[in-house]
Amino acid sequence: MRLFFPISLAVVLAGCGGARPVMVEPTMPAPAAPVAPMQAAGFDRTKAPEPGPVRPVEFPTYVEQTLPNGLKVVVVEQHEQPQVTIQWIARAGSAYDGKQVGLASLTADLLTRGTATKSATDIARAIDFVGGSLNAGAGWDFSSVTASVLTKHLPVAFDLLAEVVRTPIFPEKEVTFVRSKRLNDLVAEKDDAGTLSGNRFSAVLYGPNHPYGAPSEGTEASVRAFRRADAVAFYRKA
């Protein structure tokens, strides 16, 4: 500020006749008076405040239809952006792992890692070419595959999603890759307080014999024991 203000003033004066520019040293404004802290007069901090009014929730209009093959389709239209997201959901989450915890999650990760006609690289390139995304995963209750693209590329998303859902081949090298990556993730999670506390909370809340009591991503022991045949059997059962 001490440099910019004199230069600006000199330029203005130079355009007002033949007088020599006068360099004026700016005066700094007096510091503002300190603001008194907010007083909590009449506020009792020992009592919780009353809840506010209930806000109305407006759900978007949707259309639901069941196809001849039994597949239920739910469509929600929002036209603010030229983008579409499609998601395939199957009742095949970690609750169906049985004794091999992490089975649903590992199997879901492999869905996009190779099909009857495309390798993992082919699938990634196809969705990247249209600027979209294609992801698979599993929670406690469901496995899902989700594709998001611009509306004009919807046919590409449908084709890729259908292919990874219907014709995965679970290549051996991809099983090795997914297993190794998952083991690295589990090691890293040992330093994550949120993950540790979440897993412990579920174990205490549901107990060791309930599917929700085990981590959906599996344990180091269960992941090391994971083989391609396990993914194939779980996929066929689901």
C-alpha cells in the first residue's frame, strides 16, 4: 500500500497541467476500536436449546416399473445438468459373506476388472473416452455398479454397465491385484482412527456372530485366503 498509493497519485497530477507531480505520503487510518466480545446475557448454557421447526422434505417425482425379466427400474428425472447416472443394485452385500468376510466387496471390485470381451484397461479407456465414470462396490446389504456420463453418452454407459454385470470373467491376474491392494488398504487403515472405531463399534453393537459385526472389506486373514473360485461362486449365487 505504501508504494501503490504514491505512484497512482503522481499519475493523476501529471495529467492536470505542467506542474511537477507531487509525491504524497499516505496517512494510515487510526486503528479501529476493539470490538467487545458477544455477551451471552440471559443464555443458560446448562440447558439444550429447543429444536427448530421441522422443515418440509420434498422428494422428487419418480417412475417405477418392473421389466419382464423381473428387474425393477426406478427413474428420477432432474434436468438441471445434461448428465445421467445409472446404478445397478443387487441384494448381495457383505451380509451374505458367510464365514469368508470381505467376499462380496472383493467380488464387486472385480466386476470392472475384465469381461468376456474387454480387459480392465479396455473398460477404463472406454468410459474415460466419454469423460464418465464406472465404479463397483459392496456394502452390508447390496452390491452395486454405478455409471455416470453426459446424457449424450448414455448408450455407452448402458453397454459397459451391462457387460461388467453380465459377463465378468474374474481374471487371475486381476484377482491377485485386487487382493494385494486390499491388503495394503487394511494395513493403512490400522492408522485411521475413524476406521478402527467404526469397526469396533459394529463388532460391539452387533456381536461377533452377526454379519454386520464384521468389517465389510474383510480382514487380513480372509483377504489372503481369497481366490478366484470364491468370486466366481459368490457371483453365481448372487
